[in-house]
Amino acid sequence: MLLVLAVVISVAAATTLPEAVIRQDDRGLEFSLPRDGYWRYLDEKIKLAPGDKVQYSTALWTASGKIQGLPSQWIYAPVPTLGPRHTRAVVFRDDFNGANLDRAHWKYEVSMFGEWFGQVEVRARIPVGDWIWPAIWMMPRDSAYGTWPRSGEIDIMESRGNLNAHSGGVNHGVNEVSSTLHWGTAWDHNHYSLTHGEVRKSQGNFHTEFHTWKLDWTHDHIITSVDGQQVLRVVPPAGGFTELGHVTGSPWPANSKMAPFDHDFFLILNVAVGGTNGYFPDGWNYGVAKPWPNNSPHANADFWAKRNQWESTWHGNNAAMEIDYVELRSL
């Protein structure tokens, strides 16, 4: 058996890249780069037999560009000192091939995206159907600054499955996708309106084809895009989100420009239905009567009682979010 690993590495000026270590133990195959003891790759599904070979290649990123290294088998050949450091990136990707989720794969993919900043890329086809609400979003792992929205929320993509959701001459249905950052001191002091962006198609909608949604998250900015088209760009001022929102009683440290978006977040891909928080406003024209008012004490029952109005708009996988791949890049 020949196992191939690809590793993306860069080095700082006046340093020598340390030797990489590949070994097998009772957990599986492990690849580690012992620089500061941080980076480690472990595949628990790989078991080697005597005589098997492991081949790996390195890609070196410098300020002047990308240099592809030569493949090696179990042996790392040191390279000369390079120029100024550009970045170090580790990429984890799941292509969702087959019917089952590879839980062992996701165990290390998700856990290794542990730094604050990086990139998320999801290629997916979003659903169509009345009152369906797909989302690709992120929530804080530890809620370091308190309950929502003090610790933030990153909505990379949200959309409404309705073909018609008109307000003021604009259709906000499945022809439109949006990105939003939620942040503030309380649910009724959420400054999301300052960090919200939308993209809509003048013809067609986002359901008919697969699209690529991307989050670019650094110590300076948060940018989202779809198929390379920018949806949202947030570059907080020197005073951070406290200054951006003129927040009184801010829970965020003054020396952290990106707070509350300076801690670990986890990724969520989900499809919801309906809701009473106003995402489907009562006053919009949907082409059909909305099955429930947002102030209803029994909205679920209202929705189900009128299922004959919306059930015919849900057609098999068209009412599902189909995922081609998810890629996490930690910078």
C-alpha cells in the first residue's frame, strides 16, 4: 500500500524547517511537524502493514509565491532558509462521497480548526420550498463574553426557500442569499444591521445550481462571498466592534479589535422551517397566505394545520440542502 499525504508549510526568515515525523501507533497513522509542537495530523482509519510505504509532499509558501516541494517516502529532506514568512495553512476537506458521514474523518477535521482565524468554504445547492430556511453559520465554542449575542454569531449564508417573498418591490426569496454578523450586549441590543449584506439574482435563483460560499476571517476583517462575489465585508475600526456599534457597557476587551470574533467558533450546516423571530415577516407578499403570524402562541400548530398550502412546494431532494464539500483552512 502507498499512502500519499500533502502538507502545506511555510517558514520564517532565518529559520530552518525542522524534520517532519511520520509514525504509526495503536491509534493510527500520525504525521507531525514538531515546530513548537502544534501541528499534528492523525488518521485513525489508516493501518499499515510491514512493507507499506508512506509518501508525502510539501508546498512552501513565501512572500514571493508558492514553491512545490518534491515527494518523499518516510524521509524529510531539509530545505534552505527561505524569505519572509507569508502564512502557514493547514487544509482539511471532506467531499461527502458516499451515503454515510465519516465520523472518524470529521473528528480531527473539526477539532483541528481550533485557531480563531482562517477560511471556510462550502459548495452546496440550497433548497427551494415555501418557508424553508437553510443556513451555513458558526457559533462560539465557549461563549467567552457571555450569552448570545455577546459572544457573536457568524452567518455565512442564509436564504428563504420561497420563490416569492416580496417587500417594497424586491424579492427576498430563494433568489437572494445573505450574510450577517450578530453581536451586542443583549438580544434587543443586537447590532447585526451594521454587519449585514445581501446578494440577489435578477434572473433565476440559488437553488438551481451548486454554489460556493466562503468565509475569510482574519485579525483584521471578516469577508463572505458566493462564487467569488462579495456578500459582506466587515473591517472594524481601531476601537473594534465597541466603536463600530457605539456600544455602552461593552463586554469586549479594548485591546482586541475583532472581539467578540476572536475566539474559537464551530461550523453548522442546517435547514430550518419557519420561525417566529421575523425572518419571514408577516407583512411581505409571498403569493400565498402565510400559515402563521409571528405573534401566534401556537405557531407550530398553525403551520401544520395549513400544510395543504405549502406541502406541494416541497419536492424530494429539492427541499434539502445538498453538500458537495466542506473545506476548513486554518491560517
